[in-house]
Amino acid sequence: MSMATQGLALRRALPRDAPALAAVSTPSLRGLDFLPVLHTPAEDRSFLERVILANCAVTIAAGGGRPVAFLARQAAEISLLYTQADAIRRGAGGLLLGAVQRLAAQPLELWYFQANWNEETLPDIRYRWENRT
């Protein structure tokens, strides 16, 4: 899958992308000051390698030759959606969500913290999107 917009290109993630994905997700997590730090950067990378890349369809939004955001989907659930801090509000997340919505034959769901995320037992919100065409 490849699509270019606003200087970003989408592509499917490969196992060798785990370090680059961790370079996006770990700082994103650390930037959320309401979250406790539960894992080391090495554990984050290992989780991406062993669990996410092995079990999810992962799409990367790359700009300037490097991943700036990624979305991991397993069936109807969007498991992860991360954007680098310097790329927030520049279209990467919307580009990823739009691409997965166009391909979705079923409703999509995304859980996230009211304050933003949740392995940490904070209140969540569930978003659900259905293609009604």
C-alpha cells in the first residue's frame, strides 16, 4: 500500500521497522504526563516486534524517509495509533485513519483514554466507525 499526500507516503510495516516504530511510540507515551511509565524503551520495541508486527496489520505514514506515524489494526480494532510530537496536526493520523476506513468491510473500533490512552487503568472512550455506503 502506498499513497502520498502532504509529503507523506503510506506503506505496510515490515518486521525490520520495529526500532523505527518504537522511536515514534515511546516518546509519544513519555509525552503524556498523566501516564505512569510502565515499560522501558527496549520493552516497547520488543512488544512491537513480538506482538504488534506479528499479529496486526501495521501501516506507516513516512515523511522525509522516516516513519512519523503508524496505525496497527487487528480485525475491527485499531490497536495502536501513534504520531511523533513534531508531526501532530499535520495530517498523518487522518491519512492513516482514512486509508483503513476505505479498506474496512466491517466497523472499526478504537479505545483510548479520556485523557488519551490505557493500560494504566484510566477512564477510556470507545470510538466506533461504520461505513454506511
